[in-house]
Amino acid sequence: MDLQMPIMDGYEATRLIRESGNEVPIIAMSANVFEEEKRKATESGVNEFIDKPIIFDRFVTVLSQFIQPTTLVAKPVKTERLDISVETRNVQQPPSDQTPSQDEVFSLKALEDFTQGDIGLQHKLIDRFISETPTMLLELEESDDTSTVERLCHTLKSMSASIGGVRFSQQMAVMEKKANDAQSVDNDLELMKHEHLELMEQLKDHITPQGEQSDSTTVSLELRELEALLSLIEAYDSRALSVAESLHSQTQVAELGAVKKSLEQYNFDQAKLQLLDLMRQQ
């Protein structure tokens, strides 16, 4: 259950499911790691919690609590709501020697964990970060609206975590918490810009941005990329939006813009039909 949804958020959706008498396992999913938000999710009726960006090993560990080898537990034995606090939630963490250092500007391991070693996806996520975040930082600096600042910090935190930007993601989490508490982030802006600049430099060493690719590697819309996006859409995977955004920004294909818009509205079924129409044209 994605907690951050338009119209009806995940808390309300979960509450209504529980009020209907349905005891289906519900796993909350969000990049918002604040303790009070996790407590709120528990009180609404979720059974477990997964942080975004999703690390596959942790994801499987959580799912294994509710899925047997061949069948989903449709009517699990009634269990007490699990304590999903940061300190005690029942999720197996990777060994400490495999955890990215909190002092790292850029963690290649974190990037590979998130993308499962998909080099193409890594390049697209980094290209998107390099091209989109400078404008977002400028908007954040100029905004006096606390809710806007919190939203931008939340988005930047998630984008950074997805590409292994450890320190910048931590900085944005600090600023998001301040904005959530209606505190000013003015004193954090210089550090924010410094951490962002350092991350950008290391990313540029890791990957050649789209605009600097040679003619021999010019990006074109390939069927395999559309098939990969289709797989994400059919699985109702939230990563489909970031992939669609990346493909659209690189190719400017109007049909991909329509797919992206449908995914932004959480209309996966319509996005699938639009993408299939595009694939038939290839």
C-alpha cells in the first residue's frame, strides 16, 4: 500500500479495508521514514512497512512473512499489529559490512542494490537526477511555503537514495523533517547545495550524461525498453513512472508522454493500453 497517493492516501484506504472486515495482509510503502508516520500507518491497520527506495532482499524478507512457497496466505492467522518502528520492525537488515557508509557521497552498491544491476536503468535514473534536480533545488530555495518545501525535500530525498546519493539523501531527510515540523530550512540551504554539488561531480564521473553521449550511443526508442516498461506497468510497480519519465525526456515521443501522465494518475490499466498501442507502431 503506497501511503502517498492522490485523492485517497494509503492510511485512509487501509482504514476502509479494515472497517470492511477484510484481514488481507497490508504492507505500507513510503519514502517517508518519520517515526510518527509509521505509527500512524500501524494504527490505520497495516501489518508491515517497507521503506523506499525498495531493496529487493529486504522486500523479499518482508513478503516472506505473509507468502508461503506456492500460495499467498489469503486468510492469515489473526496476528497483532506488528511494531514497525525503526528500532523494532521485523525486517532482516543486511550485514553491517554490506551497508553503505553514512559518510559516502555516492554508493555504487546502493545504486546496484536498487536497480538489481540493471545498467540501463542506472544510467536513466542518474540522467534524470542530473537534469531535473537543479531546477528543484532552485524552487526549494525560493519557496516560502512549508508544504512545498516538504514535498520537494521528500522528492529529492527519494531520487537521491535511488541513485546511491547517501549524504545528500540524508540532508534532504533532515530538511524534510524540519519542514514537516513547520521549521525554517534557511540555515540548511548552503549545506544542501554543497552536498548536491559533490554528488553531481561523482555522478558525472560514473556516467556520461545523455547530452554528452557520442553519436554511436545515441539513445533511440528500442522495443526492449518498451517491453521492460510494460513489465513494470503490468506488475503495478511504482518504478514504472520514473522509467516512463526517463524514456519520454530522452526521446520526446508524445505517446510516452501520455503513458507518463496516466501513471502519474495511478491509472496503470490505461498506461498499459497506451504503451501497447505505441509498441504496435514500432
